[in-house]
Amino acid sequence: MRRLFTFWTIVLLSIVTWSCSYNDDDLWNAVNDLNGRMELLEQAAKKANTDIESLQKLVKALQQNITITSVDENTDGYTIHFSDGSTATISNGEDGTSAPALSVIKGQDDLYYWALDGTIIEVDGHKIKAEGADGITPQLRINPNTAEWEMSTDGGQNWSSMGVKAEGSDGDSIFSDMQDGETEVIFTLADGKTTISIPKASPAGFTFVYTETLPLGSTDNDIDNYFTFTFGEEQTLSYKGEVIAVDLMNVPQGWSAEIDSKSRTIKVTAPAFSGSYYTEGILSLIATDSKGQTVFASTRICAVDFSDSKGTFVLNEGNMTTENGSLIYITADGHVIDHAYWRMNNSELGNSAQDLFITGGKMYIISQNGGNDGMLVEMDAKTLKNTNKFSTDDLSGLSWPTHVVVIGRTAYIRDNAGLWTLDLDSRALTALEGTKGALKNRMAVVGNKVFAPANKSILVLVNGSVVETVAMDGTVTGVIKSDEEGYLWVSCSTNPAQIIKLSATGYSMDKHTLTEGGVSPGWGATPGISAKGDEIYFCNNTSTIYRHNFTSNTTETLGDIKSTIANWGMIYNMPAIHPITGEYYYNTILGYGWSFLTNDISVYDMSSGVPSLVADYQNYTHFPAGIFFSASY
């Protein structure tokens, strides 16, 4: 037996020795070559997509009379600095893979469209715009199997081959040349024919003066410089620079402007409201500098009515240690106004903004830590100009407030101790008995009643007192006002989950059991459901969208949208359906830490029953506390 053991030991040792001496360099070289090739393809696609975004910025500069202030050369290309404070990065095309000849062409309507090899790109018979609110940013990638460039015009849902091989060579930029002259910068695209010329700003420094008091944690590169007006509002803008004579070059239709050369100011008046909730244009000045050269200064001006029923708000908590809460407004036609409250007040919301409520022509925003404009801010719903502020001293009895609703001149505020009433006129704060355990989630108002989720029940409050406790079969994950007068929708985390139609008067309930999905709000503080008519939408804190039709009592899975979101990492507070447009809004962030700065507001058309991405607003949110629609109140 021992001899047999010795024999097999020798055999095994021989095998191990032979295996150890085997030269596997060729294998590892092949693996490393493959990894290097994949890395090269990924870098080439990233450069091309950055160039596409930069090309769109050049088109914007052309259309809005924006000039170039400077060009910085770096290791792999150039950084272009524009007079509106924005920047663009252009790669130099060395040591990469040949990019397709993507360019822009000006159509007969004076708008720019995306083109490939000199031909305007069409999808389903429609030209693809490269500018404006409905402009599209194509995405490029390299198929690792075919080594061909592919393009998507729908946010990455579908990809089409461009018929161009990603072969290693110089020229991996969609720009083939850039000439930085004294008076202009000329960009030549990859087709070798299309050129874009952008004037350079005068050394005289002739430009509009923007506010130097930026939101906490922001820089000039973070803020898009323009001037926001309410309709009919008059503002006095300033300009600077070594110029001798200044005159108006362009004033948008409906606006008026008057120059005061002595004070170096322009008195600008926005048009009166005429049915359009958003209007914008370019205000341009022409001047002569000390050398007798003609110089220009331009700025974007816009007028907004924030009460548009088709508009959308996204409230940001901010980062507790480095920035305050902020408010994003997305117009019905897709214009994004970031830091909207700051733009209208030149001041900031409190730290860690949590919830928003609209009633009686007023908007209310509650913040956990106060500071700046207070723990609770009241503002005009049309203009966002503040009308009342409540500091931490005013609300010193509160402990980490999270949600607010208002009836008349009484605010109901939820905090860690329960519910409180605040008299908005006398500023008296009163704790409400029997409300301990009110959940950290939104309350709803129907008539003169407040409905607050409280574990496995809903508290009904009238005039500051609990008048009813409505028992539920499981933990309540959402309470929202129904479009049908006198009713609410309630989601309940039973197993399987329930959606209930609750009467606001007799408290009768029509309970439906879901056959697909669930109604978890995750770690968020927003309802696990939202509704348009009798259709209830939910995602169960996942990337899959579900819909329950209450009339037919049917539940269906509409689709998984993860692949359509550029920077998917995690949902941050629950998505919501617009009660008028029917578009579904998702807030996602890449992750915690500083990864929260990489994020998406993704918007989906649900009319076909399958989610279709119609907009992806990237890197606007700062820990989004929720999505809000004026039409919901």
C-alpha cells in the first residue's frame, strides 16, 4: 500500500512540475491584448460622446450669440470657455479609433440637424434636431463583436450600425481641426467640409454682469448664467468692459429694454403674460472698444409662470455639510431651470429641504435644519418670490421636520414627535395629541381634512384634532389625493400588496389586491404610488414600472427602464406620474458619497403602455427629495 502511495505521489509531482514549467506567456498576452482593446474601444466611445456634447454647445453658441473667451490646450485636447460661463471639451484625435463623420447641417428653417457623411439623419421619417428643447443628443458606442460604431437616438434603447469600423488610427474625434484665431475660433468637423466659426470675446471684457453670490457649494461652472423674470417684471441689468459707445443690437419680441450709458445698466421689462407659461430670447448689445473694434455682449433672458399645470418641480435636499436645499423647475416644453428659488429671490432655501405643498396660490417648502431663508418658506406659486419665512427660532419646538400640508392659514407639520399645527399669521406652534407614530411620508388634503399615514392606519385631522383613525391591513406606504373629488388612493404593504380607494367622508374602502409588483417606498419619504385618473403607477423601489387599472381591477408590468438611464445606480425617492401629461418621472443617482453628483431625471411616455424615454436631464439633482406637480394640488 505504501509503494502504491509513493508511485502516485511521484506521478502527481511530475504533473505539477510539468504544469508549473508550462510557458503561458502567449495566453496572458492574448488576455492583456483583449483587455487593452476593450479599454481602447471604451475610451474612444467616451471621447466621441464628449465631442457630440461639445458640438451641441457650439450650435447653442451660434444660435444665442455666445462668444468664446479663451481656449486652453491640455494633454488630450482642448477646453473651450464661453462667455456665458460654460465650457466644452474637444479631443485631439490621437491614438484612438476612427470615429464616424458625424456633423450638423443647417436646414432651410435655420435650425441645425445631425448629419452623417454629409446627409441629415432621419429616424422614422423625421430629421433629428441638434438644438432647442426638443433637440436630441445621439449616443455612440462600439460593438465589441462587430467592431463597428453604433448610434442611438432614443437614450440607448435601440442601437443602429453606422457602417464604420472602429479601426485603430489617429482621428478618433468628430472634429478634424481647430484654428484659434485673434477674432474667432474655427472648428472643422470629421467630414472635412463642415466648419463652425464662433467669434471670440473682445479683450475689452465687454459682458453682462451676473451675481457673484452663488448658492452654497456652487461655482461659475455649475451655474448656467442667465436672467429669470416673472411676466411683466422690470429688472435692471449691468454690463462691464472697456467700451466707448453701447447700443441695443437685439431685444426679443415682446420685451423692452433701455440703456443708461452713464450707469452702465439696461432696464429690461419682460412681456405681459399672454397664455405662454415660458418665453425666452437673447438680449444683445453692440459696442466700440478703445481700439475702435466692434464688440458684442449677449445674455439669455426668460420669463416664467411657475404655476403652469403642465410643469414639474424637483425638490433637492442638498448635501447637509456643503450645500442647502434647492428647487428645479421643468417647463412643459422641457426647459430646465435649476436653482429656481435662488434665481427668483437671490437667496437660498434652508438646509436639507424635505417636502413641498401648494395651495391658495402659495407654495410651502419645509427644511429640516433651517438656516438661510428658514425652516419653512412661504412663496408665491407663480413667481416663487418668498412672502413669509419661519426660522429655527420660530419653530424651535420641532425635531427634524419632514412633511408639510396647509389648509387656509394653518400648516400641519410632521416631525419625529408626531404632528403639529402652525398658525401662519400668529406663528403659534402647537403639538397635536394622538399623532405620535405619524410616518415619514407625505400627507394628503381633501377638503378641510388632513390624511396622515401612521403605520397600519391613517390619521384624519380636522381643525388640529384627530377625528378618525382608519385602520389598514398593513403598513401604509402612500396616501395621495385622487382626481375624483372626495376620494384618496392608499397603498398598503400587505402580502400581496393592496391599493385602496378611500372615501374622504364616510371612510369606506374599496380594496384591490395587486397581482404583480409591490408598493414599497424603499428608504424614501415619498408615496409608493402615484396616479393619473384611475390608473395607479408604482415601481416597488425597482427599475420596473407597474400599473394597476382600478376600473378593470387589472395589474400589469409595463417594462424595466434600467438600461435607458445613463447613470443608473439607485432610485432616490419614488417616481411619479404627471396627472395631466401622463409622463412618468424617475429620480436616480449613481450612489452615495460624491457619486450623488452623477444623476438623472428620466422622463417616460406611457401612452403606448410601454415606457418610452422622452427626456433625460443629467446631473441637475442634489439628493432629490421628491417630484411635485402643480396639477396634483
